[in-house]
Amino acid sequence: LITEEVSHFLSWLLAFYLAAYFVSYYTSAKMVPGGSPLPGEFNLLSSSLLRHLLLSVFLWHILLKLRLTYLRFNPWANWLVLPLGLVLNAGLVFNL
């Protein structure tokens, strides 16, 4: 199924985004001897675009995992997940 492939891709993307957030928090909170090992101002915590992207990826990941786990063999599940995901995603982005 294509939803399985998208779900696996979103899982890896979410893992990399969370790792980047933790690295950004560590480099901004702790003074590294010899200067910062990262170029420029590497502070992902203040980026609203990346925060919205992270929440959107997390939301789609959860919806696809629920669809694959509980609604795997229902043909109407794709028609339910897509509008629900779009509405929830718009609610997250416009209310934050």
C-alpha cells in the first residue's frame, strides 16, 4: 500500500526533525568550549515554520498509523483520513 510507504517516510522524517530539535536545544542552552560547532545561528526552537511543519508531520503520521492499524481493509478509510487530516492540519496551523 502507498499509505504504508508514506507512513514509513513520515516516521523517518519525524525522527530527523526531533533529532534536529534536540541538537538545536543542546547547542543553544549549553556553552560549547571552542565556539559553536554548528554554522551560523542554529536555533530551530524559534522557527515557527519548522514548528508548524513538525506538528503537521506528526499529525499525518498519527493519522496514517491509525488508518493502517485499525482501518487497514476498509476501502472508505482513505476518504475519511484525507479530509480529517486536512481539517486538523488547518486547525493546527491557523490556531498556533
